[in-house]
Amino acid sequence: MERNTRQRQAVLDALSEAGRALSPGEILELAQRAVPSLNLSTIYRLLNALQDEARILKVLLPGQTAARFEAACGDGAHDVGHHHHHFHCSACDRVYPLHACPGSMQELAPAGFAVDTHEITLRGLCADCRGVKPAQAGRAAPAHARSHAHPHDHAHTHTHAPAPRKGRTA
């Protein structure tokens, strides 16, 4: 395990404080507040190392090639590596974690198929783009969507778990 340098801590703090998935450029901008000398190549090196250590997760959205990164869950409110989904704002392009899940998707699969895992990306306008405060923006997730257990999914795994990397991160 690498020692925790100011640069590494600045990247982790940027992701934690943002509370959403960030692009490498956004991470650089936020982390430079603490360490002005940071550059993009250092950000990519740190992102690779932090992924290897399972401290951050790569988020890939359908239809997009650019990766974003988010802090790994494990803040006490959510289990490390727990299954969650994302909300993608179509106006500002920000991506937010959704710590809720509707449960099994098996009933949506064709007859004879077995669902192993699923990812859901909701798209729309975030509270900032709608010009409302988050408390006014919408309703809380229904009780059935708050559970992270998926007893009906066969071999359900978190789809954003760090995987062995091939080549560069972005």
C-alpha cells in the first residue's frame, strides 16, 4: 500500500467532497486547491493507484467513452462496494450516485434467460439545473428501493467494482 501523500489525499478529498462522479479534469481542478502543483498526468497516475487499492471506482456510462471516478462506498451509511446506480444530468453532464435499487430485474428478462447483474442510469435535470433546492427537487426513494439486497438476482455483483486495468484510465 502506498503512503498517503498530500497529492493522493487531495484527490480523495476532491472525490469525497464532490459527492458525485468526477472527470479527471474536474478532479484536477478541485485537487489543485490543496496542491496547486498537481498536473493531469499525476492525476491519472493517482487514479490508477487508487483504483488498484479499491479506494475509488471507475464509472462508465452507456454511450460515453470518457471515464469518471467516484469515492468507493464505505462511509458507514453504505457497505464497501455496495450495489448502486447513477443519475446523469442531461444539461450539466454531472453524474450522481443513487444509493437505491429497485431490486431484481429477472422478471424483465426473456424466458429462459438468467440475470446476473444490472446497471441503471437515470437521465434528466439535476436540482441545480432545475433551479431548485435538493429538498424540493423530488421525493425520496420508495422503501422498497432502499434495500441493497437482491435475493432474486443470480450471482449479483457490483458492476463498478475495480477491475484489472488495461492501458490508460481515461
